[in-house]
Amino acid sequence: MPRSEQNITFQLPRSSLKIAGIAFCAGLLLFLVVWLNARRHNDFYRADPAQPQTDVAEAAPLPAPLPASAGASDMPDAHDEPTEEKPQLVETTPPPQPLPEAAPAAAPAAPAPVAATPTDRPMPLPGQSPPPRYPPAALRRGESGTVVVRVEVDAGGVPLDAKITQRSGSRDLDRAALEAVRRWRFQPAQSNGQPMVGSLEVPFDFKPGQ
């Protein structure tokens, strides 16, 4: 007779299954505890901060300022600083004053101007008969005197000739009077309403200080 197959089954008691289940749960629980503890102390599971924090040393407070007194600072005292020197007026010897010259003499008075009316002798024209200039050399020497100049005037009022009829005793004064009259312009002498040649004597008084 052939041998029939037999199913062999292994049955554990229920108490053993309970013990195995409890042991499995205990092992799983222990694994979780160990894993959580390792994660807490491991930097790998920590989030990186946005910026690395560096230990900043707390700045030490500054020392209190010293009271204002001598030697409170290394800088020299204000009164020790050299004061700015003020410019001083240096008295200088004034330059020698020029020697006073003799007071200028008044120019000899010219003959009084006359109206442009017909006359038998020539007359100096106003504004065209300036007085002679007092010569400086004669003024320094104190020379004075009266000069009389006789002048001959043509029909156009221009001097033709001039001569000295009275001298002053000074060549400079005589020459100044003569040259002045030669530059004058005159109203010519007239006869019957017509200009003609005429002559005139002109005196000049040279007196310094007048």
C-alpha cells in the first residue's frame, strides 16, 4: 500500500506568541527611544541658522573723563601757547621836506579889456591877451620892476613889432613882457570906419608876492 503524504504542522503555545509579541513591541519602543535621543544630540538633524552667529565680545565701557585741571590731558595748557604777535608800528624818520620856495608872484595885470568900438589906437582883445608869466629865476632872485612895451599892430590886429620903452632892470622880466605882447591879438585902430595900423604902450608891474 503506498505511503500517503502527511502534512506536518508546528504549533506553538499561545503563551509563547504573547511573549514574542511583547518582546517585539518592547524592542521597537527601545529603538524609537534611542533614535530620538541620538537625533536630539546630533547636529545633522538641526536646521542651519540663516546666518552664522558669532560671539560678539561686549565692548568695555570707556573710562570716565578726568576733571578739568592742570595735567588732565597731555595737551599743553592754553596759557602756554605762544600768543600771536601783533604788528607794531615802526617809527621811521620822515623824509626831509623840500625847502619852501618863494611864494609865487601874481602875474602882472593885463590891461583892462575894452569894448570893440572904433578907436584911434589898437586895444587888446579880451581872452586873447594873457598876462606874462613871472620868470622863476627872477622870482628866486627877488627881482621886481615895471616894464613898458610899445607894440605896433597892423590892420588885422596882429602885432608887427614890439619894443621895450621902459626897462625893469631885469632881463628876465623884460623878456617875459616882450614875448607876451608879441602873442597878443588886438582890435586894430580905425579911421573913418576903416582899420589901420596903430601903436600902443602896455605897462607891466612885476612884484613878487602880489
